[in-house]
Amino acid sequence: MEQPNINYIKELSCGDVEFEEKMVSILRRELPEEMKNYLKTLEINDLKQTAEIVHKIKHKISILGLEKSYEFTIRYEKELLNGDKSNHENFFKILATMSDFLTK
């Protein structure tokens, strides 16, 4: 499985370490809440709302350099909108990988 990185954040920052730290801090703060909301909406089978949360998370996946996971998430978001949540476990593995990276 591909591993998260902050290469894109570094590229955006043009060497501004404060910007890099702020971006990572935002990801650290927002991802746990989004994960919680994702699981909650999935549990009650509100797949439209789940897809909206996945859409928000998708951008964080991209920011952390997870290109294959980003492509997977595009498909998963569409699947959710079509009532299919069968790829939940694969998506949650991506979330867990991101969470582990951000808590280091």
C-alpha cells in the first residue's frame, strides 16, 4: 500500500515551514472528526451523506500524496451514490493509514 507524505505540502509552501506545519495541523484536527462522521453516516445507511464526507476526505488523500488511493476514492464516492458500500473496508484502510501518519 502506498504511504502518505507531505511532498505536495512542501511544494506548495515554497520552503515556508510555518505553512507546512499549519497544513499538517489542519489535517490532524479535521481527519478524526471526518472519520467519525463517515462511520456514523455509514452505520445508519445514509449513503448520500457518506459520499459527501468521502468527497471532503478525498482532497486530504490527494494532499498527502496518495495518488492510487485518490483514484480509488473517486470510484468509491460514485459507488456510494449508487447505493453500494461494499468498498468500505478498503476505504477505511486508507483512512487508518492517513491517521497513523498524522499521529506520528
